[in-house]
Amino acid sequence: MFVLTVDQRGSRRDVDRVAQLLTEFANRDLVRPFQRTAGDEVQAVVADPATVVDLALDLVGREHWSIGIGAGPVEEPLPAETRAGRGPAFESARVAVDRAKSAPGRVAVEGSDPDGATDADTALTLVAVLVARRTEEGREAVEQMRHGTTQTEAARALGISKQAVSQRLSTAGWHVETAGRRLAERLLRKADT
């Protein structure tokens, strides 16, 4: 099981972004939904490592969040309220979010299997840094591809040439991100065993 503890960065100097995040993530495939735990922090419980990677990288791209991921067991049955959950994955997520505040990519993984968590952390951090450094043009091109469009369709939607889309995807590291996501998913799965 995975617990995500997510803290808004610079919340004292920024608007509260928690309500918007809760609304936008309400329909995600979660064991327990994102819920405000304290102030500018939210927490969710997730079973699927692919969902963990998707959520973490989505949050990295928003540039306002530190993302802590705890891998391991939770006390079951889980309570209805996310914030009432307990167990090693919750504890690991707390340690991870504190570390994420100063980590490259603002993401960190901790878990019951330290070596497995370190491997997952490394893979996810590499992809997170790639996503965080992406230009707005690169983000637009990648977003088009995520929706299953062809490069020709993406070019039409963006009002640029197919060659320009290809260049943006290359510069944005789209193919590297795709492979990195799969690696991070596999390593998270191992960290949870």
C-alpha cells in the first residue's frame, strides 16, 4: 500500500491551493481520497504504483507541492477518514514529505524496505527533475501526447509544425519520461513487498 502526504510549498506567501487539489483529484483511483490533514497538507491512500507515479508527477508539474510517498503496510481495516489511518506506510510518508521539502524534484519515497524505497526514490526523483525543468512549450506538447494524439494532431492543436512538436517532445524528454515512469512503477511495487 502507498500513502501520499503532500504539503503546499510556500503556503504562507501564497494562496491556499488545497481546496483546488482536493476537487481536481476527487475522481482518481484511490483507496482513500485526498483529505486535508493539517493546514496546507493533504494525504491519500493508493494501492496501484502507476497511480502513485501519475499523481506524484502531476503534482511536481504544478510546482507548488512537496510530495512524500510511504510504501508498506497500513493498519486494516482502513478507517473511512484518510487522516485517521495508521501504520508504517503513514509513518514513512511523514518522513518522506519532510525530506521532499529539500529534495531534487520535491519528491521522496520512504518505506519498510529501505533498499527498495531508495531505488524507487531514485527513479522517481530522476523523472521528477525532468518534469520540473520542462518549459511551458514542452509541457503543452507532452500534454497533447498524453491524451493519445498523434504528433500531426498535436501540431494542429498547438498551431505549429509536426517537426516543432517533435523537437519540443525531444527537448522535454517525453520518451525518457515514459520509460522512467515504468521503472518507477516497478520499483515502487518492489518497495511495497
